[in-house]
Amino acid sequence: MEAERRGAGMSLEDPVIVTCSISGAVANREQCAAIPYTPEEYAAEARRIVDEGGAMIHIHARTPEGVPSYEIEDFRAITQAILAEVDDVIINYSTGAIGVSLDKRVEYLRALKPDVAALNMGSMNYAKYSKSRKAFVFGAVFENSFETITTLLTAMNEEGIRPEHECFDSGHIANLDPLLDMGILHEPLQVSCVMGVTGGIRPTAKNLAHMSEQIPPVSHNWGVIGVSRKQWGLVAASLALGGNVRVGLEDNFYLPDGEMARSNGDLIAKAAELVRDTGRRVATVAEAREMLGTPKREVAGVKV
Amino acid sequence: MSFEDPVIITGAISGAIANRDQCPAIPYTPEEYAAEARRIVDEGGSMIHIHARTRDGVPSCEVEDFRAITQAILAEVDDVIINYSTGSVGVTLLGKRTISLDQRVEPLRVLKPDVATLNMGSINFAKYSYSRKGFVFDVIAENSFETITTLLTAMNEAGIRAEHECFDSGHMANLDPLLDMGLLHEPLQISCVMGVTGGIRPTAQNLAHLCEQIPPVKHNWGVIGVSRKQWGLVAASLALGGNVRVGLEDNLYLPNGEIARSNGDLIAKAADLVRDTGRRVATVAEAREMLATPKREVAGVKP
């Protein structure tokens, strides 16, 4: 019965998993004072996230000075501080990076075994364009070859970590096909449509519907990750289409009315309100664990 | 474009990945390119998309190889739109060497083809075998915005029209900043490339989705279907009002599963489909008019 309900992907009847991208790696505190740097700050933000209805926290590590970090020790300290503060929450690590070796990214997964880890599903340009300056602010090639993808995926499978497939374009979803054929994906899949990065698909509600239709016909959960202030329209679209949502200071600092968030809690509270206003229900952490197939277990050395 | 427009048929004459063991009709020498060009034009092709090769068939980005091939083609046929590839995947994969951006720009500056392709983003470019359950090859086709604007600037300076090759939805969106920068000149020429592992799935619905992503400026568009799924995509493009590309680079087989004896076979079949969907094949002159590429000196060959 459970399998049957999940067979066709998600429906409007499913509770909504609200994920929070707590810190990111690109923005800093000059742009938004609420971005956490120290483990204690991560923990205080995690408390606000969980109190407002967040069930999963997506983590980019930083040193206590705020510098993006890929060191095991920084991931460990942040994760332990969060899990000491909140009862339960699904721990999700980023694995995406431009200019950080693959070994390094595999290392912290193996050492700390988060519940979930993000897996970028293809290569693309990753840029920011300024219309006022009529120039690119930055432009890089975000490299995620199939070799990189299968290496990360194999490590995740070996450590019992569930991959969250981050798809920035239609073809990134198609890239699931060979992996399914190779037997290295385990249902239910967890698919996120990332929209709003220059280089990826345009962030429109129609394109989100298109993206969600590209997901292979296997059991899965899916949601949207909207980058920039266009996020809120995409959150609404995802909720209407039956998807999950991610908000948080990594993706967008601003509330729909244009005010800057004072914490991740503000963003999660607003997302939860939208969930209820579209006639859906926010998933508890326990429900989210059930939906995603991530039973509570030891993470970063913190016993259950 | 509309359904009333004549259809520009492009022949992808040789490609850079397949070889003659796979299909004996693939041209290697300039003389062979010229003979294939003759068949393409006779059957209704108005543009020829060229990857250069050395006489032994090895993919090449050398000016001399492009020149010899282009001159041989233009000596053989009255007129045809000359379109150069600027992609590097074939040379990287089979030439077993990396190729710099300068090397990709050089044939453009020196030979000034009518049109040159411009890959509109980075993607994984792979081939997966369902029977072997493994990747046959897996590379990253790197086309950063810096690469794109460098190639585009060279094209603009040499009066070459850009054919924007889009392998995914985001590649269409990548036109937006270039339009804003004033680097693009209407009418745009946009090709939806479908069937490469790493890009968008090759379905008719996805082609309709892709053509809806084209910015609202004056443009021509068409489909480049890779692999045998090409024929369904050709039909979809014709029904949607688009142009089509076929040729030995993209697919060696006719709809009935027979291997093509030449590019001419593929162009003839595409022209059949054009007529059978109630449309009309564009002449070279019409195609030049639509794409805004008046006849001019190319590779030193005077008009």
C-alpha cells in the first residue's frame, strides 16, 4: 500500500518537506547579518528552522570566521552543535564545489555519514550577470562529469547516505536514466529542481512543471530550490504541483514583501505559511524521514 | 518562423566522431567532401555544416584542412551556405589532444564562413551503452560564457552569423545576457540539439518546450537530432514550423533502418518529409535571405 501510494511520485495529499539551506558558501555576513559562521550560530539557526517547520537542513560548512570549508572537522563541529540543539532533523551535506578536489568531497561524506548528500547531476555554466553593468559578475564552468557523479554516488551508497539529485536543467534529470540502468540508484529518488542560476533553466512556473514531468517513472520525492527573490513564486508553483520546497539564506535573503530575513526561521515560517495556504500540510521530521527513506541513525559520531 | 516558411535543410556532412568503419560514406578527403556536397545540394540541402578532417579522416581544426575542404566544395556546387563547427569534443576525443580557444577561432578569422556554430553552454557529453551498462565515453563539453563571448566577438568581427546550438533548456536562457549585452544580431539562428547523453531527452514534447524557450526576438530555429531518433524529431520540427538538419554526423540510418549510402540519401528523405508535411524546401537563395547571409567570399573563393 505504501509502495503503491509512492509509485507515481508525489501528490497534493503528501505532507510537504520544508528544507532549509542554512548558510551557503557564496554570500557573507556583510550581505546578510544572519548567516551563521560558528557552530554555535549554526545551532541557533537550526533551532529556529526546526521550530518553524523545517525537517531537513542543507549544510555548507564554514570555518568559525565564515570562510567556506570542506574540512571534516568543520562539518563535524557544525553537525554536532546542531544535533545537540535540536531533537531531530535530517542532516544534508553539500558536495558541490568549483575548484575543490573530488577526494576532499568524498572524504567528509565517508567520515561523517550524513543522512542525505546533494549530488549535482551535470555540468553547466554557473554565472551571475548584471543587467545594470551589462557584464558578467562571475562565470565559471561547474564540472560534474558522469565519472564524478558515479564516484560520489558510489561513496554515498557504501555509506548508506541518500543522494539528493540537484538538477539545474532538463538534461540533468535525463542524466538519471543511465544511473538507473546501472542499478546504482535506490528508490525513492530525491530530486530537486534548482532554478535561478544563470547557466541553468529559466526560473518560471511553466519550466518547473516541465522539469517535474522529466523525472523518470520510478518512486520519488521532488521539490524546488529557487535561487534569488524569484524563489517565492517557484515555492508556490511547487506546492501547487505537489512538490517539496527549500528556502534559506543560501538561496535568498528576502521575504516576499522585500524585507531581509532576520534569520532562516523567518524564511521557513513564511514557507510553512504558504504550505498551509495552498491547502497542504508541513511534514514532521519523522514523516520526512519516512518519505525519504532515511531512518534516524548515528551522524557525525552523534549516537541516536 | 511559421508553417508557411520554406524549410532550410542543413547537411551535417561528416562530423568528427564516427569513422568509415562505421559508415563507408563518411568523407575524409576534400574531393570526397565535394562529391558529398554535390549530392546534398542536388537533393535540397542549402547549408553544409563542416567538421574538418585530415585526408586520413582524423578530426582537425587546422585552417589548411578547412580551406581545402571548403574550396573543393565551392568548386563543385554553384552555391551553398558554408557553416563551420567550432566545437572541440570530436578533436578532444579522437584527436587525443586538447585544443585551445585560439585554435577554434583561427579558421573563422582566416576563412570567414557564412555561418559558424556556437555551443551555448557547458554540458556532460557522453555515450551510454545499455547493453554494456557502462559509459562508452564521458567528457565535459566546456563552453563558458567567456568562451562563448570570445567566439561570438570573432564572428561579429568577421561578419559570420552565429548558429546557436542549444543542448538543453538553460542554453536558450544563456541567450538572454548576450542579447542584453548587444552582442547578438537578429535574426538569430537557433538549433535545438537533442539525443546527446548529458543534454535534454530527445522527445517531440521537449522540442516544443525548447522552441518555446527562444527569446521573443526575430529568429529562425530548427532541430538537430542525434541518433536514429532523429526522424521523429525531424517530423516534430516540421510540424512545429522549424528547420531540420540531417547528415552522417548525426545519424547514419534512414527511417527504415538501412544505412545511408551518402548524405544525399538522408537529405532526400528529409526533403520527402518536408513535402509530406505540406511544407516546401527552401532554395539556397531563400535560405540566404532568411538567415541574412548574402553570398560573399568564403575561404578565398570569390562569389
